[in-house]
Amino acid sequence: MKNKKFIYPLLILLTPLSLSACSKNENKITIAEVTHSIFYAPMYVAINEGFFKDEGLDVKIITTPGADKTMAALLSKEAKIGLMGPEASVYVYNNGQKNYAINFAQLTQKDGSFLVSRDNYPNFTYDDLKGHTIIGGRKGGMPEMILEYVLKNKGYEVGRDDPSKEIHIRTDIAFDVMGGAFSSGEGDFVTLFEPAATQMEKLNLGHIVSSLGSESGNIPYTCFSSLKSYHKSNPKQIQKFTNAIYKALVYVNTNDALTIAKSIQKSFTSSDLEELTTVISRYKSIEAWPTDLKLTKDSFDKLQEIVELAGELTKRAPYDKLVTNKYVDSITK
């Protein structure tokens, strides 16, 4: 009995410390991004302007090239939140994964890639692609499927890994080395995100001839998602995360390109301020970033239509299972 007098005070002292440590751990969030790109400027604004810190979150970013690898990072618990195309959540759900990923905030509403040519086409039209090869990205990845969607909508005969077709798209080169392959002489055209596309021009290795985002129109190109289990156990953290991203989205939509460039500069040390400003201006001009984080059913249906057209989807996944807007609806503004 005497020992209990010492044990109980000790428990009282230890419990707040344990709870504090647990709380700190819950507020540490690793984000897996599908590629490191200025296209995701709002996320970097949220980091560099302290919006995540204001919400009590300690955020770390890892780059996992390709939506398949980003989804793998979620499923393996290497990351708590993934930034990728929602098509990845469709694939996982349709494959029978019980602990599937749920999309909770849309970050971009356009394709962020640009069509880059090896030769200069001062008056480029899509007819200039006839008889040529495009390095399009991974089969089943959104960049390649958007490219197919744009070309097929324009009436072209497209051959995925089939050089005999009117326009040949190569899918055998990994997403993160497409620029390197093109600069070494592979393909006649390539689709690249920024800053890779602008850097290709600066090095006189290629010419930006078209924005695939402008051609394809609004789609939920990249969204934040997390596993169903994480939604159940950490709704407060997801809400805080969504609040921070919303503040960052307002920031990029209400500030000029130079101001945004200065905000994210330390996250992109390989690009100078002029290059960052150019890229952000380009993305603002195509309205790459929405004014609302909400992922609508119509846009989700359009995304699945694009995946169907590419032959990568035989059954659509239910919107109400893979999308939630409750955090967007509860944003602290």
C-alpha cells in the first residue's frame, strides 16, 4: 500500500508528458508528392509562409516519382498524405484494397505539363505531330492519358508504343527521367512539367509549343489524399492540413507571380527568381490553380472518362467512396 502513494503521483506526472508526445507525433505529417514541381506552388507557399505551422503541423515532403509510387508510399505508411492524380485511388479501390485512399482537397484543376518540341515550330499546330514520336510518360499515368485525350479529341490516330500510327506515344520511359531521355536524343516531342520545360528552353534543347492544360480543360489533376484508416483516426490533422492549404490557395490567387516566386524560392534552389516568376506566370495564365479545394462529382466523372478513353479503366469507382469534401466545407477562413 505504501508503494501506491508513490506510484499514483508518478502516473499523474507522466500522463501529460505521454499525451503531449502523442499529440506531437500526430501533428507530424509526411507528404508524398508525385513530382517536385512549381506546379504545386500552393503547397510550398503553405510551408514557407508558415501556414502549416500556424495550424500546429510539422510537415515533411518526400518526392515519389509517379502516382503509383506515391500511392505505394501511402499504403506502406511511409507517408500520411499523398499528392497525386485521383486516378491512383480509383485503381487501388477497383483492385479490392479495403484501406483505400480518399481524396479530400483538390490542388490543381489543369494538366501542368507542356508539350516540348526538339525542332522550332514558330507557328505550331497539332498537325505538326503527325509522323513523330512523343515521350508521353508512364502507361496509365495521368500525363500520358491527358495527352491521348487531347490528341483523340482533335481526331488524330494515336498509337501507344506503336510507331505505325499517325502519332506515336512512347510509354517506356519513366516519368522522372523523361527530360533526360529527350535531351539525350530520344523522341521528337516530350511532355514536361515545370521547371523542366522552361529549363529545356533555356538550354536550347527544346521549345515549349503547347500547354496540355489549356487543351484538356478543367479536371482534378492533382489532389491530396490519405488512407481510409487515417481519415478515421486523424480527422483533426486533415482539417488543419486543409485549412493551411486553403490559405495558401488564396495567397497564390491574390498575389502576383513575383511575390509567389519569392515565397517558394527556397524550395526550388535550382531555379533563379526570374525562372520561377516565368513559370508561375505561365501557370497563372492557364488558371492551373482553382479558387476552391472542393472536388466535384462532375470533374471526378470527367477524370474517369479520360482514363476509360485510354483503355485503363473498365469499371468506374464510386465518387462518394473516394471523395470527401467535409474538410473543405469546414475550413477555418
